[in-house]
Amino acid sequence: MTRLIHTADWQIGKSYRQVGDEQKRFRLQQERLSAIGRIRDAARIQAAQFVVVAGDLFDSPTPPTTAVLEVLEAIGEMEIPVLVIPGNHDHGAPGTVWHRDDFQRHQRQMAPNLQLLLERQPVELEQAVVLPCPLLRNQDSADPTLWLRGLDWSALPQQKPRLVLAHGGVHGFSGRDYSIDEEAQAGANNLIDLDALPAREIDYIALGDWHNLKQVSECAWYSGTPEPDQFDQGEDNQRGQVLQVELERSAAPQVQIVPTGRIRWHNIRFRFNSDADLDRFERQVEELTAGRVARDLLRVEVSGSLSLAGHQRYDQLVSDLENRLLRLRLKGECQQAPEAAELEQLTGRVEDPLIARVAEQLQHRLQRDDDPESEQAAIARAALCELFRFTTR
């Protein structure tokens, strides 16, 4: 029995441009490096004989030398063979990281266990035969597994299991989830036709490019990225793992999911029907994040409305979450719906006649507006909220 770890899409150096805070971006980038240590631990615990990385070890074909050194140090600590192919982000064209002197020189010293597979030819290990399908350019209209169709399978060792290592989309898997993934570029480029491969000759196909866990066929799997990198997409969303795979020649692979992710990405919908919902919203967020600081990202599709006082508390909650989370992304809007008592409190301020007069004018504007969702109505409500905030400081 051959046991290995299948992983892909580390994308070391990912920029996280959507995160505004520089320190939080750095935290996310460092967590991707730390995930390599968790892959190392998984390989040791599972007694894996080697690790395969199915493309996109780096986020760019030209990562900085510092990132290269950090990766090489982490891979060197695995102490078992780590077989890597380039993907579309870190393709193997001339001039890319794989051909640079700093990578080649330091790799020999720091990570001699790293085997970079730039050639489309069989690689025989003690435990298995690896059939690499590296991407040698960012986008290629040719199927990267095309070379396998002309392979003399009888020339391979007959007792060793055979593993195809490839990066790209596959025919028959280009539906909703795949097409909306910002990282996986669905389309004609780098597209793999699994049906064109001789199924009886191959025992496992380790795929990269799709960032969610996905079993495509009995022997073909996407491992997903070892550290989550996107908000949940609902159905079939599973990120933050590697796969432990047990292989025998001419037998179905035995695949086990091994969690490795640490940063958590949440996606919720919430509608405010009254101020009482603020407590429910706070509890729901607390249940998701469990009091963690700088370890969660949250996207909220928000709707509904709150009173002026309720919206003031809502703004404070949002501010606190922006400080506590790595990222808070709000979609939609929580409207401000001033209650009668709040309007009376503003318009009846005899000690502040200017505020009372402005509040009364804004109230009349709201009453005259036929469309409560119009831009003018929203501006009037926002102005009333600011007046209320000013008078309740």
C-alpha cells in the first residue's frame, strides 16, 4: 500500500488586496505559510511516504526571494519527497521562479527533498510512478494530459500504482460553483479531458486549480486549498484541507480528508425587522467567531431597518467587528427608520430651535416623498440619524 498526501493551490504570496489593513493582509499571507507546517504534521501523523503539490505553489510566477526561502525552509522540514508541478499562477515558462538562480541554488541546500517536475515524462519513485502534467505557460489551449495518450503503458513498472499530477479544469465540471470562483478560471484553457485517459492504466489523478474539495470521478480528486481563501459559496464549499490517499495498483484509491485550515471565512444573511434583532445579530456573529480575534472574515448580506437609536448601536457593532475581524464585508444596507418618539424628541427641542427646525424640515421631506426607497428619502433619514447622534452624545 502506497500512502501519500495530495495538496494544491498554496498560492504563497497571495496579495489579499480586498483587505484594507496592511497588518491584516500580512496575517493572512503568513497563515498560508503556516499551513505548510500543518501539511508537514499531517504527513508525519499519517505516515505518508511522499507529498504531491498539484500546481500553484506560488501565487505568482515571479515571487520575491524572501517568499521562496520561506517555502523552501518549510518544505525541507517535511523530510519526505515533495513533488511539485507548476500551475497557471506559477507556470513553468522561461524566466519564472523555477528557472531562477535563487530558487535552484537554495533548493539544493534547503529542500533537497523537493522534486520539481517540469518535464512531461514518467517519474519513478520507490512506491509509485508519477505522471506529471505541468503547465508551462499561464494559459494553454492544449490539454496538459495530452502526452499521456501516446504513452507506452506497458513500459511502466507493472506492480507500482500510477499517479497523474495535473492542474486545470475538467470537461463536465464547469457549472455554477466553478465559474464563479474568482481564482479558478473556467474555460477552454488548461482544460483536462479525463475521459480521454485510459482509466485502467491510472490509479489516481491528483488535481489542482479548483479551490474547493471535489471528487470528479472514482479516482480523480481536487484537494482544494489547504488554507481557505474565499467566503463560502454555499453548496459544495469545503476548503482548508489536504487529502491522504492510499493506493494499490489496479485498485480504487482510498481517500481521507485531513483538515489543515485555520482562518475561517463566514457568509450569512440577516434582516433587521426591529431593534430587538440587534441582540440576535450579535449572538449569531458570536456563535460564528467564538470570540476569536484576527482569525475570521465575515460577509453579511444585510437588509431591513432600525430606529435611529438602533442604527446608532448597529454602527457601533459594525465598527467593533471591523476591528476584531480580519475583514468585514457588508452587502446591502440596513435602513434607518426613525420612530415617532425619536422624531418628536428632535422636533420638540425648544432649547435647540435650529436642530428642531432642521429636523422638522427633514420630517416633512420624508412625509412628502412617495418612494421611501428613493435616494432623497435615504439622505433625509441619514441626516436625521446624524442629528440624533449629535444630540445623544
